[in-house]
Amino acid sequence: MKELTNIYKEVGQQFVNDLFKDYLLVTEKLSGSSFAFEKHGDQIQFFKGNNKMPINIVDRTLMMYYEPAIQYILKQTEGHIQDLPDHWRFCFQYFVHNQPGAIKYDNLPDNNLILTHIQVKNAKGKIAKVIEDPRVLRDWASAFQVTPLIPIFSGYLKEEQKRKIREFLSTPKEDQLEVFGTSSFAKYLIGCLNPTINKTTLQNDLDKPIDSIIFKFYRPGTNQTFTAKMIDPYTQMLMKDKEPVDLRRAPADINEILLLDILAFIEERGLRAGELLMNTPQERYVELVNNLFNDYTTKRGNDLQKLDIQKADFAKGPEFDVNLELIKNNRTKELLQKSDSLKNLYKIMLGSLRKKRNPKRVGAVMTASVIDDFNKMVSKISNSINKETSKEFTTFGEYLNNKVEEDINHKDLEELVVEERVLNYNNFINLGKVDVLNEAKKQPNVKERQANWLKHYEKTFPQTRRDSAGAKYSPEYVRANFGANDGTAEENIQKYLKGLKVPSSAYKIEGFPSGHYHKDVGKTFSGQFHTYKIILRANKQILGQDFKRGDTIFLTNRYKVSAKTGEAAVIKGKDLTPDAMDLASTTYKTGVAVVTKVNQFIDNTSYPDNYKQFIKDSMQIVLKNKVGTFSDFEVYASSGTPIVYKVGAPFFDGIDQVSVANFSNDFGEVLGALMMFNIIKDTGEGLSYPQNSNEALVDFEFDQYKVSSKAGGGGTPSGSSIMKMIDNAKRNDGLMLDVDQTTFYEDVVKVWLNPYELNRNSTTYNKVMNLAADILGPNQGSGYSYVLQQANLNQKSVTREALIKFLDELFKEDQNKFELFIKTLSEKTGAWRGKIDSTKYAKEYEERMEKNDSNRVGMIFYPIMVETANALNEKYSDVLTQLTQKVTDVKQVYLDTKVKAGAFIFKTKKFSSANFKFQQKGQVWNPFSSMMGIKMVK
């Protein structure tokens, strides 16, 4: 998890400003240990954080660390296990005492546990969602009598809050401690986020240091999230003052010498038939180690008590002691109570004899032949303990007797706890605990599913298709107007589902009022609109998605219950386009003729009166208020003079912000034309809108000049539009090309428009990979060539499927090789500026591989797109500009609607005098959202 201060420094203020527009959840990060439990049948299983394997009897015997928490949860759930939901993992921060790290807390949480989140898993054990809603956490925390993690802040930041956070971010790191020291960091930030808070989770006031604050940004209307943290400068100083701890090297030599001696002893002693009497493999393993330990200490005598086995200081506490209560062998207990050295020896034996050693990690003591002998002994022990002695044989044998690679990578519980502590000390800046938002990745087809349901709504109810908004949350399938909540909505939902071939007998409908909290999914979908829950009574396939009996579908009824804007915009996207208002049917010689036509359309809408008046007044202001005069369109377009209409901030009162944005995007094509009627004396042939609104680049023509209209800073034309225009000019208009332009036409334009098919479902993949082959293929030092070499592919076989297969196999073979590959690819392509957190991306890749997310190919595709765009610019930027200027006789008009400043601002730019360059688009994990674009360089 990155630090927000570093992000501000590396990416820039604009990126952070964009984040600050998103919905924000702020929580305190605590310095406890991760701990979790979930119900399995009639049993409770415990976990170290996100580990897939539960804490078992061997782990619990090795140390006492989690035993108090385990015993507490067992007591709390006794007699109530069946009341716990299936597939729910309750996740906590666990505190053995009040100073688990550099920070000393004033208090301990209730029963030493803080409930931080709940993972809801599907039947296959994959995380379907994560519940962080404070109301749900409070309820369950109350049931368990533990402390819930309550957010410091949730909602949208106000301008003053943004200013204060920016002030912290802009302060140099070396000055942060002085400016925001131990007495002011928490008070400063928490005070500006939530002034009602006078203490932190475990500190009695805001003057005490805390670990850090976690910021989680949610992009509205998408599944996109971004997580970062802000660290208390005082805590950071405390961490840096600590001596680094080496996880392995300090005790390694003495441990290996002991293991070598233990190996020789076991080979001499042998594994005796009939000495294992316990029922389960776990118990039999502990029983065997007890017997070996007893015999070994008897054989080696008192010298063993003199051993000095080194441990990290924080691993010397009583919580790391052997759990004597779980040891059934009285002789073993007696020996362990004699000295700490024998306890440490016992832990080495118990932890090591079930885990094979990596044959690649040889040393002075553990040579290749010794490791081979040791691993054979581990296999013998595994075979011995896994012999079925009763019908109670469990899957633990599979765990102990896994394939070598898994045995090698397995870590004992004590190793995991110590490692978590060490990472907090040694890598405090760059590493964090569980990133819940990344953990809670949604199903990869959520967006596609919601788009399908929206498309079906628009087909079923064309008369209200503009009164739909897709869906806002992952469990929500569609948000649209199904009619009044008096029975009409249910009837329309039945009609809607009937069109999907779902009969009414296959489901039941439950209606809920606005603001209802759906506990089963942890969501309140809307504070304005009613929600309908469809509960399926049979297995069905709907729009390509499989549903099982009992599955639920949520529909939000976007029926307006008042004349106010409510949750949705009054002016919706595409409401006020020239197409929607039928403006393309004639040519307009005056601005008044345009206003008359638009007014007729506005009068027939269901907009509230203040919205109708806002639109009409906007037209009159732009058409009538004189702000400048130009003889003709060419003079105006060449001047570059911004045209400003000052309307005053109150002009926008009562108009919701989304409507203003939609108004700017769509109605700018009308206001831009009216502005020209106002300021240009000779309007010539007047105004016309193209019959086909999808015509490349052109939104309207004014005096036969082609004009493209954009809102705000404006978008730029798509690459495909420009390429088609160049191709058309070459083929049909006799465009003459010089040598460089001919090369560009053959190697770029033709390839762009007609690429060799490498993937059936993505033209973006085909275009980029073919362009890469042409421009990067000959360069053996390019990232593209490096991929072909490493994956053993060529330009025709480098399919999407082939790259995914290569990445998967590389990851499974050796994660270190995988990280080296993506790091090298980053350096060669220039993606991520040649610097990539390879461990972070490897972790994310593993999660997407487990979900079979095909977009994981973006790990290769995105950097290749970056490299291709850069190579195209380096070789063809001048040619691209020359040809674009020749074939696009278009003027770009930007409408910037400044609500707070109370102004409409128009700016015009000629394509014929602009420079252009290629620009990569998409993201690593969403690589095909759009094709490489062409950017106008202003």
C-alpha cells in the first residue's frame, strides 16, 4: 500500500485532486496482528490473517500467541456456531498487549480483539465481497463482545478538508515531524476530517501517536478503488530508530547444526511401529516429535541446556512460549519446564520435521546431499503419521504430504507472526497489512453484466430509456425507472424478466423503501429510490450468467418521487444533443431560429420549470450579450481569443452538478453555435448539424467550417477517426504523400485499420500488437522483442491466450522469475517510468489468475502499448501532425462551464495549426477499455 505523500510527490497534485473528488472512507491503521475465524460445518477454524490454511494443533503447540484469542472465540461461539453465516470469515486485529510495536497504546480493545472487516466467500472459497459497513461491524462486534473498527470519516471531502490534507502532503518529509509532530498529526488530520472525534481507537486523546491513517477512494459508478496511507511522522521516526531485524541469518547456523545432529539421531533411532496412538495426523505428528524430543535429550544429555539459540527481542515474550497445555506427554512437559534452551530446541524440532528444505538453498552445513537426506526423512515422518488408524482420518495428511514445492514454501505460524512484526520494522514505509480493497476485488464480469441488463431495459422500455443509469453498486443489476411504487413497478419488473425468459413462477419479488439497508449484501442502494429484490426459486441462466436457486438480483427503481433532482440528474446524458432535439433536419441562418426550435423541444420535456428556464436563459445570454466582434469565422478561429460570458454563480442555483456536466457535454454544441452567431458579423451559410451524429470529429458546421465541440479541457479525436480520414484522403481524394508519409501510411495507417487477427474479441489487442510488431519487432532490445523471446513466440503466434499461458506458467514455476520478468519489461518499455513494484503486481496477478480474469494479460499488453506509443511518437510524430493537419479541416470549440465563477467560457483551436502525438490508454488490469488515442498538443 503506497503512502499518499509519496503519491503526491511522484504522480502530482492533479492526480490527488482527482482522487479527492471520489467517495472516501478513512480508517485508522493499528499495529496489532491479523487474526480471523470462520465456521466450517459444526466447527470453528482459525486463521492467521488471509492464510488459506487454518491454524492447526501443531501451530498452537509451537507458541501461545493466538491461544487466548482462540479460547475466547470458542467460548463466545459455544452453542451458537450454527447461528454464524456460512462462508463468512471474521477478520480482526489482535493485541497480546498494548505495545505490539513502536507505539504504546493507552488501552486494549475489548477482549484484545478489533473486528476490522468480514470476508464473504463463495462456495469455492474465493472472496466475493468484503463488508466494512460500520453498522454491520458494530452488530457483530457486539455479539462477540469485541471492539469494532469505526471509520474516522466517510463521504465526500469539503474544500477546506482538501486544503488541509494538501497542506500536509505538500510539506517535505524532512519537515513533517517538526510541523506535524507527535502532538499534532492525529489531531490535525482527524480534526479536519471529523471534529467530533476526541480520541483514536486505542489512545485516550489525539495528542498520542498512531500508526497511520488509511484512505480508500471509491470511484462513483464503477468498481474502481484506490487505497493509500498517511503515516504519523513521529511513528515513522520511532520505526526508523529501531535496529533492523534479520529474519533468518542470526539463528541459521546453530539451527542447521542442530538439524544435522537431529537427522543423524533419527536415522540411528528409527521410526518405531506402534508408537503412534492418537487419532488425527496432527496429533500423531506432535506425539512423534514428543517421543523423538524425549529420546534425543536423553541421548545428548545436559549439554543441550547450554545452547544459546538467538531470537528477535520481541519474540522472547511469553506469547511466543511453547503451549504446554496442548502437550499430552508428561515427560516432554517435564523437560520443557527445565530451561528455555530445551523449549527452543523443541520448537525447532516441531517446526522443522514436517517441512522439506529447498534443494536449491544449499549452505556450508546443509549441503545438497544433507538436504536430500533430510527431505527423505520428512517424507518418512509424513508417511508414518498419515497411516489411517481410524475412520477419523482428515485432510491434514494432504497438507503435510503436499508436493515438495508447497512443503518448501510452507511457513509455520510463528514464522508468519515474526515476519509480520519484522516487516513493520524493516519496511514500514512501503509495506502495509492486508489491503482490504484489493482483497475485495469484484467478479470480473460485473460491468459487462450490468451493461447487459441495462441494454435489455432500454429495449423493453424504449419510452423511458433515458431514465436509466445502469447500476451503481456491484450487487445491483440495473438502476432504471420501473414506474410508481404502487404495484406498477412490480408489473413492469415482471414484464422485464419475462423478456429474459424468466417466468414469474421462477422467482419472487420483495420491495424495499428508499434508504433500506440490505444486511445480506451490506448495502443501502439509494436514499431516494425504492429497491426490489428478486429471489430465484430455480436454477436459471440469464443473459449468459448462471444463477442458482436462492440467488438474489437487486433492481433500483429510478422512479422520481418528487420534482427535485433526487439522486439522479434531471438533465441526463444525451438528453440535449442535436440528435435528441432533432436539430439536424434543417439549416439555420440565424441564432433565433435555433433558439425557437430548441424552446419547442424544452417545453415538451418533463423538466422542472427552473431547469427549463436555465436552458432557455443560457441560450439568450450567449446569443444576446455582446462580448466581442469578429468579421468572419476564419478571423475568429485564428484569433485564439477566449469568449467569456459572465452569468454569476447564482445563475446555477438549484441545478444539480451532474445536470450541469451533462448540459456542458451535450448542449455545448448548441451554445457554441449561438456564440458564433453572436460575435461573427458575416455568418455566411449559417449553421447545420450532421445527419449522422457519429460522423468522425464533426459536431456541426458553421459557414461550412467544420467544428468539433467538447466540454471543459475537452477530449481529442480517436485514433481510428484520424486514421480513417487519412486513408480516405489517400484512396479517394488524391492525397499526395512524400517518402516518410508513405512509410507511415503503409506501416501505421494500414496496420491500424486492418490488423492481422490475433484475438477474436479485441480489435484493440490486434491493432496494438500488430503495430508493435512493425515498429518494435526489428529492435531486439525492445520490450516487445523481449516478450517474444521469453515466451518463445513470434509475431503471428503472440495471441492473448498464449501470453496468459506464458505468464501463468512463469508465475507457478517461480514467483521470483515472474517478478524479474515484469521488472525487466518495465525497464525496457518505459512503462511505470521503468520503475515498478514487482511484488505488488505479482500479488495482484495471482489474485486475478485465481479468478481466471483474462484481463491479467494487461501485465504484458499495457507496457507494450506504452512502448508502442512512445516509439510511434519518436519516429512519426511530425508525420502524424502533417497528415492530421492536411485531412482535418476542423476547429475545436471548448465550452468550460464555471459554476463557482459563474461563467461560460468558449475557447477555439484549429486542428490545422495544432500538433499531435500518439497516446496510450487503458490500464494494466483494464487494458482494452480504449484503443491508443491521438492527442492534440495545445
